[in-house]
Amino acid sequence: MALKQFRPVTPGTRLLVLIDRSGLWKGRPEKSLTRGKVDPAGRNSSGNSASSATSISAAASSALSERWSGSSMIRTGQGSSP
């Protein structure tokens, strides 16, 4: 990979330097150097995540459940009296 420098024919090409990528491999990846996915982990056939609602952590879900259970106790009058 060498650097290509251009002749200053226009002001835009005066300081233009690009990387010559002609020596790089343009085919498919080498099979022996790749590995497949072990677990689909909630992904569809395109490989994208199927649902973001299922990605709530256990700590966040327990905090939400505590918040909701606390508000139901206040509404029913089972909580502490003022």
C-alpha cells in the first residue's frame, strides 16, 4: 500500500494524497480465517436484533417491579399511614 500523490493541476489536487489499495484482496474472506456465530441471541435472518424490549437488564427490571409494587400499596392503603 503506497501513497499516490497527484500533480497540482487544480487547487483541489495540490495537496491531495491517497492510499493505493490496488494490492489488497478483493474476493471473499478466507474460510480458514473466519468463524460462524455461535448463538443467534435474539436476531432475525438478517442478523439484526429482533427486539430491543427484551434487552432490559435484570437490575432494571427488578427496579421497575419494585417501583410498581410500591405505588400499588399506596393506592390500596396498605402502606404506612400519614
